[in-house]
Amino acid sequence: MLLLPQKLPADPIDSLTRLVQQPAHDTITGMRYLELAKAWFWENPAKTDSLLRIAESYLGPQQYYRGLSDVHNSRANYHYMGGRPLSACSSLDTAMQFAALDGDSLHMIGIRKNLTILRSEAGDIEGALEAIEESMRYLVAHQDSSLLAEHFVQRGLLYQQKGYRRLALKDFQTAREVHLALQETARVAEAEQHIGKTLFDESNYQEALPYFIASAKHYQHAGQQQYYAEVLTLLGTNYHRLQKYRLADSTFAASIALSNQTTTSGDEGHQKLLNSLRTQDTLDKDWDTFTSYFKAVHADFSEQLDRKFPTLSITEKRLAYLFRLGTTIAEAAALLNIQPESVRKGKYRLKKKLAAATETDNQSLEDMLRQIG
């Protein structure tokens, strides 16, 4: 999710409106109009665009590159929320040019991060890879190991969308080694989770097993119970594929307990579900079973999703379930038997619906879904 501005109450908007009318240097006036444009972002997008143009008219002649970069970054947000990802990418390209003139390398990394997200959602994976690799070159030169490792994970996820699983696996493993050296436990767990999923998707269940176990332990150690429960779900499914049903039972039960549910492995309904999983070769393609299983583990999420977003279609709910579990676009396409581009568009529309209803910013769709339950 792009770094969208916070929604402000009426009083600050009124104060900013009065402030722009006060005499000041053109650079200051331009920056005031920029702040007012951001304040109107959620209330009146058309007004935001008009105010950005005014801000640009003040900042342009002054050659205030940082301000001009922020203007075009904000215009990218305007296009993004309006469903115009290509226009948003164009605005970010312009923002990048002004940031380069300003010489603020860290600001450029932030813009490239947004550009990576937008190009990926627009289906331009090559463009997204180009943007993230530019940032990685800077981080290598400046020896920012932690942030570089995070970029390895992001690039690995892009490689997955391209179907380059071996390259993705290499990036995830590199990120894991760096985060281990820096003792960043939660980041180590994330990298191990991605390694496990990549191996799992290749049906290398035995190889995936130690990474899921390690990821679960690291998430537990980091106190991130929500992610811990998710990895236990993946671990339980991996045990099932290895026909280690008793371990699968106990792992699923632990995941349910962590999700604050009262169901246990001895519960009749839960046992019936586990039995049904054992008799299916491809449980993830049977939507009735999948939905029952998901609701058993994430009952609160299902209830809250239905209550807060009653207008979601069946397909949108399915996408919400899949992305809540951390499924990739390629995986979701295979499960839904549709093209990845259709999933990408569906994901964008779902995120737009959730963002509009909750006025949530600064978050990916996955983070929005985790906050629901």
C-alpha cells in the first residue's frame, strides 16, 4: 500500500485554508498548499488535484526540488486511489527525477518502494524489479544491511510472481542469513516462512518442514502470535502432505487455540474436518472444505469480514481468505482457476473497497486483512 496521507478533522483543514491566505515566500506558500492538498485527500480528491497544481505553480519557479518531488508523490496517491495505476507510476517517475535533483537518496528509496508496489499491481513485474534493484544498489554501496535484506525478500516475492522460484528461494535465504547475523528475530521468521512456502509450492514438503518449524519458533520468540498462528497453519498442512496426521492434528489445534477459538483437536466438528482433509488429494481446490477449515481457524476474521463488508462478492471473500493466509497472486490464480492478471485486478479492487470503508492508510492488503481478525 502506498504511503497515503492521514485523514484530518475539519479544524486542521480550516486552519490550513487560512494559513495559505497569509503572505509568505513562494516556497513557503507552495508547501502550505501541498499540506492543504494532503488534508483534502480523503474528503475531495478533485480538490486535492487542484491544490497540487497550485502548489506546483509556486514551487516550480523556485526550483524547490524536494517540494516538487512531494507534489508528484502526492499526485501518484491521487491517481492510485482513483484506479489509475499507470498514471500513478508516471507521477512517481517524475517525483523520482526531482528527488534525484534534490540529492536525497533515502527519499528516493521511499519513492522506489512505492514504484515497486505500483508496477507490481499494474502487472509490470519487470519494471518493479528494475525499481527495487536500483534501491538495492544504493543500499549495497551504503552498507545498510537490514534494509537491504528486506529488499531481498521483496525481490524474492516479485521473482515468485514471474515463476522464478529458484531465484526467489535464493533471495529469501540471503535475507535470512543477514537477519540472523543482525539478530532480527521477526525478520528471520518472515524469511524462513517464505523459504518454507516456496519449497512447499514445489511439493518439497520434507525440505520445507524445518523452515516452517524454525519460522514458528522465531515468531513465538518475537512475541508475534498472529504470524505464529499462520505459520502453524502452514506447518499443519505440510505435516498432512507428509501423512503425519497426528502431528497435523496437534498443530492445527495449536493454531486454533492461538486464534482465540474454543475448538480443540478433540472437537467433533474439527475432527470431522481433519478426517475430510485426509481423504482429499487436493484439499485447497475443494472450496467447501477450504472455507470450513478457514472459518475453524479464523472464525473471528470471517465474522468481522461479513459484518464490516457485507457487499463483498463471493469471489472477493475468497480472495480475502486466501490473502489473509499469505497466498501469492500466482497461487490464488491456480486455486481459483483464473488468470493471474484477473487475481491482480481483483486484489486491487478488494484493497480499494477496504481502504474506502475503513479509511486505512500506510498498509498493504494483507495488513488490512490481519487487522480485521
